[in-house]
Amino acid sequence: MSQSPTANQPLTLVVYDDNGQSLGPQSLPPVVKSETEWRAELTADEFRVGRQHGTERAFTGAYHATKTPGLYRCAGCGTALFAAQAKFDSGTGWPSFFAPVAKENVATDRDDRFGVSRTEVHCRRCGNHLGHVFPDGPPPTGERYCINSVSLRFVPLGAKS
Ligand code: FE
């Protein structure tokens, strides 16, 4: 299911404008950068979490309590990842969503670190580590995408890009 962003073939991703409207599936090249390039582009926290599989401390991120309508894009490449309509208060201290805005835009990997089997979630276009998905979320999906704020960039509804 996961596709390595180092493979250079185009990906079919669903593109959204900043009003959260789908512009439909488009064929786009993966975003591939060296570690040096990512370090230069991202903040230290964005790099540590997004490129080194880190985790921000609970209740410290910018978006854990955000309820504003809008779209959450990838901090690495701008791909639309989650809509505010799918956000819910999980009580965990991390932004939580019951679904991605488009299943095409995220990918998952098995993560067996720390002796626990979890499902890691990342941006399908650039590989930015987002968080994990758990099967204990609310309706309608029953899934809980537990996501680091620092891996996201929030675009409030109506903002012009
Ligand atoms: Fe990305």
C-alpha cells in the first residue's frame, strides 16, 4: 500500500483548493529531496518529526485544539491531507481525524518500534511522517488518525494561497 517517494514515477493524488474544494485526481511527480535540503527548508522540529519519525509532546502542538474550518496540508510539500470537518477531540493532545481528506494522499507503513505494532502514516507525495492511525476512532470510519501538528500546515477556510 505504501509507495516509496524515492521511486520517481508520477503519483495520482487528489488536489484541493484552499476552500477545501476537490479539483479531482491529478498525476504529480513525487517530491524527493536530500536530507540536507530538508534540513535547510524545515524548522528543527519539522525535520525531527517529519523526516526522522519523531513525535511532538502531547498538548504542545499548534493544532491539537483547533476547531476552525479549513484544510490541513503537508508541512513538507503542501499536499492536502486532512479536512477540519473530519477532526474530532480525542483528548490525546494531538490533532485527531477520523479520515484523511483523500485516501490517495496518505500512505501507511507498519511500525514495530518500541515493541508495539502500530500503523505509521505519512504524506504519499513527499514521505513526511505524520503520525499513526488506530482502530479506535469515532463514526463514520472507526479510525483515529493521531497526527503531529508540526507535520501539518493549517489553511483556514477562505485563505488565499
Ligand atoms: Fe508531503
